[in-house]
Amino acid sequence: MEKNSYIYVSGHNGLVGSAIVRKLRYEGFENIITVSKADLDLTNTNEVARFFSENKIEYVFDAAAKVGGIYANDRYSAEFIYQNTMIQNNLINSSFKNNIKKFLFLGSVCIYPKFAPIPVKEESLLCGELEPTNEAYAISKIHGIHLLKAYNKQYGFKCVSLMPCNLYGPNDNFHPLNSHVIPALIRKFHFAGDGPVECWGDGSPSREFMYVDDLADACLFSISNFQDAELVNIGSGENIKIKDLAESISKITGYKGSISWNKTKPNGTPDRPLDCSRISSLGWKPKYRLQKGLEESYEWFKENYKHS
């Protein structure tokens, strides 16, 4: 990409989209195109087609999605599949029809089978059953991956699909029910006072977490280094048990109370570290360690999140 390239970032107010915009601005890109949900419904085919026809767009970073944790995936599974599939269909097809130079698609580690061999390689896709607690989101993202493969095979459409590990950082979703584990724990411990904090499951699963600014860095690296609908894992290489994660966040927030585990709630996948050799072999590596990322996330939360 050139510094004056016209770059559209969908979902620019969200966790990933906002990080991509920050990175692009930091690197000196001049023409970043964004539009709010109020002004463009990405599930509306006609609106998206009109938006692309009216704007000079050369590159697309697709960070728009309906996302959430275990509770949200279970409660809103229809919306997760329908909305995400429609967003992807519209952005990919309009990008193709308007001769976009390259399209970057973002998914998640949850696309892989629940019991995929670990560390999980890209080749494990569709080689087993999905984890039920995030199946709806995974199905929609798998559809997007294969839609891009088809456009690349049939039309030579230049694109890449990135599958990051669990993300966290500024502009995360801190909703008490619909958030992922790190923002959920930050919120719980911050507002708990001296009262007890209940966490879901038994704390035994391990997860790989990555600070979202590292993913943004990987996005810019990947759009320059991939173009044939490659599926590329992006991870931090740091795995931690959920119980240990909760202890770390409690210390960062200054929480002094007791932590209990509700074992009637699901644990999710027991362990799912990613094999990131595909991108690391080209020289990319993350910059943030988990402790530093958690500290910065909590500072952002204190400065920006006012709801109780």
C-alpha cells in the first residue's frame, strides 16, 4: 500500500477496527475511509453496493462483525450467523465488483475444531466438530474464509484471511453478559469493591491472548505479504489458565475480595494455542507481553468506561 492509498476499515469503532485505524495513522497513511453504523448498514446489500460505487477505495480491512462471549453466542446464535454472513457477503462482493486491490478478512481461533491437534495449524480447519459455545460465530467466519477462496480461485481476487487468538485492549466490549473473558473480568473486579466475584467454569482451560495493537500490526504486515486467500494464524505465543488470568487481573485492578468458580457454567474449549509459523517465518512477531497489555487495557477502561 502507498501512503496515499484509499483504505476502508469496516467496524472502525470496535476493538479491532479502531486498532487498525490507529496503526494506519501512526504509519502515515493519509486516506482512511470510515463510516458509522448509523450511516451504513453493512447487512444491506444495496447500501453497501452504493457506498463502494461512491467512494474511491483501493484496500479493505474487514473488521466489522457481531461478536461476543459464550453467553452472547448461545443467546443470539441466529443473529451471529445471519448478520456476520451478510456483512461478509456484501463487503467481499462489492470489493470484487469495484476492483479493490486487496481485501483483508478477520476471523477468530474459534473457527477450528474443539479438539484440533495443538498447537492448532491452519490445516485443521473443517477437520472436526466445533466448540458448541461459539459455533454460530465460527460458522459465519468459516463461510467468509471459503467465500474468499472461491473468489480468488475463480476471479483471481487478491485477499487474505487472518485468524487471531483471543483479543483484548482499548475499545473492547465490557458488557456484563455479552463480553469476552478479559473485559468481563476487568469489569467484574473493578466494580466488585470488597464483595465476592464469581467466574464461569472451573478456571482450568488455557487460552492464548493477544493485545489488539499487535493484531493491527499483523494486519498491515499481512496485506503486504499475502494475496492468494491464504488462511493465516496470528497469536502471541503466551498461554495462561483462566484461573491464573483471573488472579492477574484481580491484582492489576487492586481487588482484595474472594474469587469463586461456578462449575455449572461451561468452560469452553480446554486448550487452543495457535501454530503461527506461517507468518512468523516471514519475520513478524508480537510486541506486547500479556502483563503489559492487561495493565494498558485496565488504564483505558478506567479512563473511558463510566458505566456501573
